[in-house]
Amino acid sequence: MAARAPHGANQPPKIIVKKIYIEGHGGHHGGAWKVAYADFVTAMMAFFLLMWLLGATTEKQRKGIADYFAPTILNTKSLGIGGGGLLGGQSVTTDQRTGPHDGNSRMPAIVSRPDGTGGPQMGTGKKGSLRSREAIAAEDRQNFAKLKQQVEQQLKERKSLAALAKHIRFTMTPNGMRIDLVDDADYSMFGLGTTALESDAASLIGMVAEGIRATQNPIMIRGHTDSLPYGDPRAMNNWMLATGRAEATRRRLALGGIPENRFHRIEGVADREPMIVDNPQDPRNRRVAITLLYRAGAFGQ
């Protein structure tokens, strides 16, 4: 029996045939965009990571990162150069051979000695290079001896100052060479109780300045007094007198051509460091000490 047509019409149902054409290369293009998109996302992630690193690190840290990716020292083992590994980094069949001992030579690399020391003349080269503290100290001692000899020779040649030869003393100390200008019972470098230099004492200091001018050592000046007290220590005392005499000596050295930057320390110590310990009132405790200090690199490091 035939099926009943819809709506009561006795007509056969219509059959619609739909044809779908599927091209063979469509599936390939359907997955390619995913790969391209993944590459794009990876590139953007790397870009934002780079931006973050540039903003979150210091210049020193960035330099360290750059050096990590561009090393300046060759690692012969990782590069397979020289004799760092089996067969010196070469294969059995390689034809890249250099020299009679191929596979056992090593390319030079810039590295420090394992014990942290240099050669036999480390830091002791001639002008233009760094020198050791011992070399600088030895040169200073030679200059000190030359200065002492020069001053003593001039004292012998100048009759007007020959009498002051016993008032100047040269002493080597751990800090350098100290030149003491010392009073005694018969003579004083300064006016009694004042900071005014006597004329011949000023000439003596000027002669010392001539020798000091040829050196490069820093200068320290210390004023010393005896322990004789003042009537009113609030108006004048040995601290003020010692400091004033040290400053007067500095001014005379400056007039002799010593530049200002050579003066390292100017101070007065009153009667606290007597030369004659058993008799603090001894006039020989009144003195001015001019010390040529060792240069930096030999002293104070």
C-alpha cells in the first residue's frame, strides 16, 4: 500500500538530493594557522620577557647576562678544541689535523693563575705601570737619605746657619722621616711664648723646604711645648701655642714653594709627647716635627 500523502493529497513525496564537494587540501590549511598562531604567541612571550628583564635589572646585571651569552674566554672542553677530552676533541676519522701532535694541543685562553699570583716581576714594572708597596717605600727611603744629606751639606756651607746644625735632627719612623727642629736652654726657634719665628729659624725652615720641594711625599707637622703653665690657661695655653707654631711652620714651608695639597696634617700636642720624659719642663721638649710620610701604596693601606 502506498504511503498517504501529506495534507490528504495522494501525491508521492519529493526526494531532494544534496551534493557536497570536499576538496582534498582543505584539511591541511585548517591546521596550519594553529601552528602560526602558536609561533606568534611564543614570539610575543619572548618579547615581553625581554622587556621585563630590561626594566627589572640594573646595568651591571644586564652586562652579566650579556656576557653569559657572549663569553670572552674559550672553554676548550665544551668546544672540543685541543686536548681537553678523548682524542683531544677530534674524532678518529677527522681530517682536520694541525701540527705534529694533533688532538693533543690546546688553544690559548685568557685565564688567571690558580694561585692568584703573577710572574716574578708582578707590579714592579717601570714608569706607566703599577708598582708594589715595597718598591715605593724603597724609593721614598732613598729620597729621604738624599734630603738629609742635602740639608746637612747646606748647613756646613752657610756659616750663618752652621750654629743651628745641632738643632735639627733626622729620625726614621714607621710613618716616614721626621725632621725635628729642637730648642735648648740657649736658643729658641720662636719668640718666648709666641708663634713668631726667629729670622734664622725661618731661614732654616726655608732651606728644608728646598729639599722637600723635590719630593712628592705628604707632609705632617706637629707642634710640641714644654709643660710650663700659663697664668690664665683660658687666654693662652700650651695647646694653642703648639698648634700655632705648627701652623707658622706650615706657612713658612708654603712660602718656600710647597703646594697646599702636600700638607696632610697640622696639629699641636702641647706637652703630651715630651722628648725628655723625665723632665717635662726641659726646653728641649719645645720643638716642631716635620714628617715626610710614605706615599700612598706603601703606608696607610
